[in-house]
Amino acid sequence: MKRFVDNDNGTVTDTETGLIWQKDHAGPMSWTQAMDYASKLELAGYTDWRLPTIKELITLIDFGKHDPASNFPGMPSEWFWSSSPYAPYSVRTWYVNFNFGSVHNDVKYFDYYVRCVRG
């Protein structure tokens, strides 16, 4: 079975996790703008889109690949925000670098990309 299924409505279903992802990405934008964007996204008849947690975003990494380190359709080699705060510092949040498949944290005012999820 194919892992990522294009639903032909702007969404992609991950058959391993059951999550439904926004097919196209948005950004770059700050973390605050990303949270606002996700809360207002209406796509494929759904309004419950959100920024993924860092654990959800990590599921899109293919550690055997780079540039991009993902098999997700159309994934660029860019940095993507998660909704997960970096606990020691409230001004920082976790993100994934899909060029190499690495996980980092950074200050929320930097501009990174966004791919929303539901489920």
C-alpha cells in the first residue's frame, strides 16, 4: 500500500499514521503567523486544521533520504514549524529541517514554512 495518498482535494492522507495533511505548504512566516494561518484554514470542507506537533511532523521524515528528507509529495527542502513549544524558553518552538531531516528549535519570529494537519 502506498504510504501517502493524494486525495485530489488539496489533502494527502498518511496511511501509516491516519493523519490528513495539507498537500501544499504555505509560508515562509513567523510562528505566530503560522498558528493564525492554521486556525483560519478551510480546505476540503474541513475547518479543524492545525499546526502539527513535533512528533507528528517527524513522521514525515525519511531518514534514508535528503534534499528533501521525505517522501511526502512535493516536500521542499525547507524548514517547517511545529506547534510544540521548546519548554526551557517560551520564545522558542520546535521545527523540522526537511533538507536533512533534522529537528531543532528556534525563536518564533523567524520565518519558516507551514504544512497543516488534521486528525
